Amino acid sequence: MAKTISQEFKKGLWEEIPPFRLVLGLCPVLAVTTTLENGVGMGLATTFVLVCANLLVSILRNVIPPKIRVPCFIIIIATFVILVELLMQAFAYGLFLNLGIFIPLIVVNCVVLGRAEAFASKNKIVPSLADGLGIGIGFTLSLGVLGALRESLGSGTILGNPVFGPNFQPFEFMVQAPGAFVALGLLLCIMNILGKK
């Protein structure tokens, strides 16, 4: 059983890393990753919702009628999204303002709903927690790497600290919408090359 739990956790870190392997949850991946802080913040918010939703869906899996399971999953997810939104307003207001509308959109994030439907509704509590935590950490790492790449090339900084010399001319398009697609494409290419090895 311990091996299964470990496998469920580790799959989200490489085999099923959401933006690069499953190509899910791309709306926040492309929209909020203009900085490392925004990427990690969005990833942590999504991880919290994912873990809590997986836990509750797994607990209630035998109680929820099959015909209304998806609406029930959405209600469960929305409850935790509201909790995250209120916590961010209270303790990380600047980040809350930066992420804006993308926090409530976690409700319809394919990663969260997909894990509830495909995994948590069919498995016990501990594997569902491991799955949610692994996928969430993988998602957070993905957003963090993408945010760091875009911030460093687009602004010449990481977390507001300069990373290149004073003569560096930032590629400003990297912190705009086209830069998100370019950075995601580069990282997808790298992941595919590494995956073949």
C-alpha cells in the first residue's frame, strides 16, 4: 500500500504533470505566470483546493448519486475556492489583487475537476490525498518555472531582484500574452525531449 501511495504522489511530479503532460489547466498557466510570485501563488491556491476537494470527494464517493456527481463535485470545489479567496484577501492581499479573476476560475479548472472525477471519486482517502498533493505540487512547480522564465526574460528580474547585468534589454513580449505561448512551447519541447530519454 505504501508503494501505491508513493506512486500516486510521484506521478503528479513528472508522469502526469498537468500543463506539460496532461496539457490541462492552461488558462492560469498562460494568464498569471508573468512573475514567479504569481505562478507559485496560483499553484499553491490550486493545490489547496485540489487536496481538499479530493479528500471530501473521496469521503463522499459512496454517498453522492452518480447522476449528479459532477454538480456535487463543482459545489465541493467552489466551497474550497471561496475559502482560498477569503484567506488570500486576509493574508496575501497584494497577490490576491494580482491573480484577480483567476482565483474564482479554479472552480472550473480541468485539473481540479478532472482529479475529482477520474481519481478521488473511485479511490479511498489516503490515495486521493496523495494524488491531489502530487498533482498540486507538480502544477505549482510548473507555474513557478514558467513564471520565473517569463519574469527573468521579460523583466530581467526574479522576485524583483535583477538577475542580469545593467546592460540587459528585457524581451518585454515575454510578460505579455504571446510570451506565455512561447515560454510554454519551449518548456513543452524540453519536457518532451527529457521524456524520451
